[in-house]
Amino acid sequence: MENQGKRKILLVDDDTSLLVTLSDFLRYEGYDVITAESGEQALKKLQQIVPDLIILDMSMPGMGGVGFLRNISSEEGKPNYPVLVLTARANMAEFFANVDIDGFVPKPCPPSDLLMEVGRILFLRGSNKGESVESHGTGKNRVLIGDDDTLCNQAICDIFIEAGYIVDSVLKGPEVLEKAIVGKPDVVVMKVVFAGMNGDAIVKMMKEMPHTKDIPVVLYDNGESQIPDAEYTQAGAGVVKFVRSNKPDLLLSAVKEILKV
């Protein structure tokens, strides 16, 4: 009876030492943790339990994380349980082209980061069945800002916040994908030349994922690019608007035009 009322987590990883370390850590934090060392073993565990969250490693022998996700997902790619994935960001497009998950944590990661993400997912799931509690029911639009220049990023965020938007921001290209998948913004505003992965490459990956393909994107640069706008905004490219400036007011105007506000 000691586990009654505790949130139940299914932790799936073939790394025994990591499995022990993370399970002990999560139990210490008050969670009821069940472990599995493979996707096959995890499927058997699901015949006996209904977890509040599955923490899943992707690189495992046998069916692996991808095979396990396919087994627990609908035809539309929606898992039947909340899933937090442990993975390298570079592999996201391949793994999640047709799967809708709740969060990503790079492996290895500090236990504190994992704990924060676990808490965030369980809170969101418990409050709004996976929808964003910040924007749900507020009537406000959510904007995701991507710029690796800290000062420029902050200036852009500030003007959108002042205009009444709910703002998320990142400093690295691959993080745009994570935030777009999990946060489902109404529009993404990001720099073309971007640390980790350029903006146009990110857009192409977004267009390949069912959960992000319909999110409009505003790309921008500092006004020095000689590349024609049409190369970014041509049909199927995914970029709704290209702005030849990183001035916050011009980016705000572009977003207002797209969202008709």
C-alpha cells in the first residue's frame, strides 16, 4: 500500500547502470518506478500496469525504442501513454517523423533536468490532457523565437511579450524542433544562419513531421543575405514569410500579418 497515490513511471533502458541510477533517483523523489531493459520487456510490463509516464531510451537492441513506440501508438502516431524520450537531438527527425511524444531529454542528462521534464509532462497531462496550460483558454497566440544571439533573442522576445504573446525562446537550432513538437506554437520566428542547424534546414524537417508541418514559419536575417526571398517562401518550403531584418518590430509585424491580429 506504500505506493498508493504515487505517480507510476515505466523506465525503459538497456543500460543497467543508468536504469538503476535513474530509478533510485525517481523513487527518492516520490515516484513509483517500474523498470524494463528492452522494448519487448516493457510491452509485457504494460499488460500489468498503466503508467502515468513512460521514459524511453531509443537506442536498444531488439525492437528498440522506435519499435516499442509503434506498438503502443495509434495509426495516427499518437502513443496511448505519455512518453518522455531519451535521445540525441540529431536523431529526432528519423525517430519521430510519425510519432507524437510529450518531451525529449538528451542522453546523458543531469538528473535534475530529467526531474523537471517529468514534472512538466505530468502537470500538463493532468491539467489539460497534454495541451499547453499557459495558452489553453487564454486566447493568446504562442510564438517560438529562435536566435543564437542572446541580446537579439531577448529583444525579440521582449517586443512579443509586450504585444501580449506567450513566448518561448531557444538559442540553438535543434532546440527549435523540440519546442515546436512539444509546445505546438502558433508560429515560429527564427534566424536563417543558426547555431547547430540553419533555419531553412529546420523548416524542412518540420515539414516532414505531422505535428509541426502546419506551423507557419518566419525566417529572418540581418539584411545582408543575397538569396532571393522566393528560395525560402516558394510553395512547399514551409516558410510563410522571409524578413530581411532582425529588427523586433518588423518581425512582430510579420507575425501579426500571418496570424491576422
